[in-house]
Amino acid sequence: MNSPDFSGIDPLRVPEARRRVAALNEYLSLPNPSSNDTLRIAASIGLSRSQFCRLTRVWRDHQDASLLVVGKRGPANRKYNVDQRAVSIAQELLAEAGPTASLALIAPQIEKRCAEAGISPPARSTINNYIKAARAGTAAPAAGPPRIVVGRMWFHIPITAAGSDDMPTLLTAVLLPERIVVAHGISADPLSPPSVNDLIDRLAGVSSSDSEARELLLDPDDRRVGSEALARAGLGSTRSYNRSVQRELSKAFGGSLGPLAVIHQRGMARPATKRVITRHDEPLPVENAMEIIENAVLSHNASIGMAPVRFSLAPY
């Protein structure tokens, strides 16, 4: 029997999917399962007889583990009762503008076209979701000149025995406009966040002095705590970025890193458990969560489909 493929399932629901596969395989291995067998195995994974029988049919027909648990969570799956004509107008204008279009630029155009058609436009929050989806679904470069942005991403992945509701944190250095992650650090421990000095050292280690110089953009706190590594890299004169590095990352990534949804705003990054846990979700061991995020970085970079980009570091 081939091993089930769990790669397309929300990581928090993989443990539940594994339990269901094991239960279904146990049931299907019985030569003549009785009614009691059905009730017993269904109860072992918290399902009624009818629910279990439905999953049994699905598993027999498809052997697809993703069909055994509900899909991804969150607002992206909700229906907003937007007129389909308005959706079509929004998609058409977004396609013309490209994934780097801003809400301030594209929303008035969508609203104008909808008014001309005599229909209600999507809410601006919905239009913003369309923009994020367009950015997340493309390998196209971000806007702006070549640069390196250091910032953070957070993930709704609750951790077992973490003793905290804080989310795992990815500290990352990203080449823009290419959107390639060139150095990163991950932590699931709020008392031991990723080190800015270590990140800058790693970044300096993969740079090439004879390549195109790129300004290094850091927020004031990271500039301060990373001063030792900046000095080692010959970047002691680097100033703090005068805008938001988190906004730079949000615009570039559109709320996704590989298969994972990303939080770009620190104020939205906690508590994790209250926002994501349902009966199908399960907190993960720290090492599993770290592996999932590491794989998301690899998946994202692979999706860009570019040869390695050589660069040198320059102070902002």
C-alpha cells in the first residue's frame, strides 16, 4: 500500500488526518466488519457511524487524505455575497494592473467601473484580499529598486507545551524585488527570539563583494540590536529605514509564504491558540512547527524559479 500524501493538508490538521487514515485502514483490513466494528472504530476518532461510513466511501474511491479533513481555515474561504459581475470587474482590472497594484490605486477604478455597470462594488477589505491573493499566486517580482529588507513573519501554528500563545516567528532577509529569502532564523520560543546579529552574519556570509550593492533596510530596533554584526560587515554607518519594513514584506508576499498563511503585523500575531484551534486542529511539537516553516521558505524560493542572485551589502 502506498503511503498517504499529507502535503496538501493544513499542517495543524495532519495529525487528525493521520488518525483517520489509520482508523480507515484498520476498518478496511477487517474481512467481515460487523456493525459493532463500525461503531467502535468510528468512536475511536470521534465520528458518528454515518460520518465514518461516508469517509470510508471517500477513502475507498480516492485514497486522498486531504478529503478526510476540512480545508484551510480563515477569511480567505468565506463567501462575501459579492455580485459576480463585480468580482469579474475586479479581476479584470487587477490582471491589467498586475500583482504590485496598491489598494489606493485599484479600488477607485473598480468602484468606478461597478458604478457605471449599476452594481455594488466589493468592499475595500475584499478588494484587498483579491490583491493579496494575486500577489501570493505569482512569482512576479515586487515593485521598487533592488534592496534587502529585514523583517518578520508570524504563523498561526500553536505549539504543544510552549507555555505561551505567541506564534512561531520567522526573522528573514529578503531580496527585493525578486522576493527571494536569502537568510533567515526561526523561533517558537518567545523568550528566545531569532537573533538579528546572527541573521546579519549569515547575510554577510552569502554576499559577494564584487556583485551589485543593495541597501540593507532595517527598522530602528533591529538596527540597534544588530549593531555588532553590522560593524563586522562594514555596515556600521547603516541608518534605520524611514518607513515600515513590515509593509515592504506584506506588499511583496501578499500574506503567504509557500503554502503557509503569514501574519505581517505584530499586533495581529497573538494569541495563536484562540484564533486557530478547532476540533480538527492540533498543536504541533516545536520541531514539527520549525520544519514546516523551514519547508515553506524552501517552497517559496523554489516557486520563484530564478538562478541564485549575487549581491553585496550597502548601508542604507
